[in-house]
Amino acid sequence: DAGITQSPRHKVTETGTPVTLRCHQTENHRYMYWYRQDPGHGLRLIHYSYGVKDTDKGEVSDGYSVSRSKTEDFLLTLESATSSQTSVYFCAISESAFNEQFFGPGTRLTVL
Amino acid sequence: DAKTTQPPSMDCAEGRAANLPCNHSTISGNEYVYWYRQIHSQGPQYIIHGLKNNETNEMASLIITEDRKSSTLILPHATLRDTAVYYCIVRGALNDMRFGAGTRLTVKP
């Protein structure tokens, strides 16, 4: 399995609080992605990174920001969490733009 | 919206081939077809991808029609562990990874 971890794995927080999710990889892959998955739906891309400090928006980026200061870490921040951001968040990595993506185990976030 | 159409569910007998169809009638010339699967609530797992030609790896085969408007993922000898949701994805840009609802494949003994 690709060396990719996510932390925390579970989090419960309250509306209006900031939340940061971390994705860490040991594969030295250039590309990293954040997705969310809601019941009955496939994954939707939030943000992605194509290098250190190089990021761009995905399909559902509103309410989220990201940062990548090192190759191995990609952070997803909810500046002020809302109940609509309750979801399972997956991080993925890929070596090149159109190679296969390897996914992390996911973070289950509940916003009360 | 996803660029693909898949049946919501399929069954397959253990040991038989599972053939999962995908329609992508609006695919462009530079767009790839990817297949991933997701078992329970785990992260999706890559299976295979292709552009024009048929592809095969240790997990599956991907058959793309000549007009590229549809494709079929073939699991040659399905096992119970292949029970999962299978996603067909058409992708041409870095931020264009849209999973859709997928096909829930149930492999039965």
C-alpha cells in the first residue's frame, strides 16, 4: 500500500470552529488531492496540489482552503465549519498528473 | 455532473467473469477512462485506465469501443472480495476527477 496517512481519523466539532485535516505521504509524489464523500454519492474533488505551494480549486472548494509547504504534507482547513461540511474526507496522491491515484483511509468529520 | 452512466447495481456468481458497463457518449479525444472501486468505507482503489486501446493488468481488463463512447471493465474470475462499488470516470483535466454514483457489484457464492 502507498504510504499515505490522514489525521485525525475521526473528529467531532461544533459549527463555527476552525478545523484542519492533515494528509501525509512518504512516497514523494508530486500531486495530492482532497475529496469529500457524502452518503450515496461518489467522491467530489475539493482542492488539489501539483507541487509545493502550488494548489488549485476542485469541484466543491467553497468553504475550504489548503496549504502545502512540504512535499509530504497537504493540509485542508475549514475556516468556520458548518453542518453541511459533515462528511468523510479522503486524501489521494499520484506520481504524475494522469497516473493512478492512491487514497488514504479517510477522515470522518462531524460538525454539530 | 459525472460524464459517465453506469447501472446502479449488478450481481455476479463467484468464479464467473464480472462485466461492468459504462457509457461515456460525450467523451473527448484527450480524455481517459479510469476505473476505481471502493470496498465498504475504505478509500477508493485504482483498477485500470485507458485512452483508446484495450488494457489488461493483474486485476482486470478494460475494453473500450472503437468510437470510445462506452467501455466495459472485466473481472475475469470474481471472488467475494470483489464485492464493492465500481466507479467509471472520464478525465481530461487535472481537476476533472468526477466519480458519479458507480455500480454496486455483489459477488454471490
